[in-house]
Amino acid sequence: MIARVLRVGGKVALWFVALSVLWVVILRFVPTPFTFTMLGDLLSGGSVTKEWRPLNRIDPNMARAAIAGEDARFCSHHGFDFRAIAGAAYRNAEGGRIRGGSTISQQTAKNVFLFQGGGYLRKAFEAYFTVLIETIWGKRRIMEMYLNVAETGIGTYGVEAGALRYFHHSAAHLTPLEAGRIAAVLPLPKKRAAIDPSGFVRRHGNALARYVGVVQRNGLDSCLK
């Protein structure tokens, strides 16, 4: 009985690995048609606005703002920033606002292949897909996918849709301030807006706008060139 269970479990695991690798390979070349987060919005009666834009048609300020706000070591790590994870764990243990240590690669893996929530099991699958996309996609594709599937407002996905919603023009041309304010929305897109922001979003967006130049000068976006 145990041997049979192990055989069945082994076959299921092999099929999962094969199909997941194939899934990642396909999305290396084609835009993802939907995500589970988008599906959740539709099932709850909401709407989804999205428009795919290749990375070379997104203003470089946007990727720089995302790096400044979400993952300063994006170009130097291999999917996991253990320093950030340790720092987040320490700050959370001290109390106050909960902070995450997820990289852009991890967030992309979650946004594209998985669902929100789910606890440790989802985190395990997130780590698995993070390794796959780092290996198969590379940094440019990861950033391209991230900037196209990340939620930038309620029912709004990707920076192109976000730029049109907030600033009424394409993401092909974003000022550092515009890019910074979109990036400031990313951690809590259902509770923040980049247009006429106040409080934390305004302060954080303005700070990220200043850091855009720092990212450029220090070559923190070098893997995207």
C-alpha cells in the first residue's frame, strides 16, 4: 500500500514539474492572458483593465521606481534577497507595520502563477516558481512580466493601464514623479491611488521619484539593459 502511494505520488510530482516547466517556458515568449488575482476580481463581480506593453516600450523610470521601492538588489540576487528577508523579520518582531521581504522575482511568481494568501504552502510554491523564472526567463522578462501583471489599482493591472488611469497617457513616457507614485501604490493597490495622493502615498511616491536617479546612477537597473 505504501509503495503504491509513493509511486502515485512520484508520478503526480513528475507531471507537476513537467507541466509547470512547460508553463514557464511558454510564458517566456507570450504574455500571460490572465492571473488568478484577475480571475478573483471577475468572480467577485468586479472588472479587469489591463494592456500588455513590452519592456522596451515602458519608460525606464518605471522599472527604476519599482527597483527603488520594492527590490533594490533586484539585479544582484538570484530570486531571493536574504538580507531583506532577515531585516523584515527583525522589524516585524519589533512590532509596528508589517513589512515583507519579497523580491520582485517572488512577487512576479506569485502574481503570475499563484493566488493571494495561502500561507506557507503558497510560499513554498512561490519559491519553486521563483527559481524557475530566474532560470528560464532572466531579469528582463521578470521585470517585463511584473510591470504588466502587478495590480496598480482596483481592477487595474500593469503600469500601462495604471498610467492611463492616473495620468491619461501611456507608460511609454513617465516622469520620475509619475513612476514613483505608481510604484508607491504597488504594495497595497486596493487601498491606494497614484492620482491626488495624500499621506503615505504622497510622501513615499515623492521619495521614490528622487531614488529613480539614484538607481540609474548606481547602475542598479543594469540587468535590464
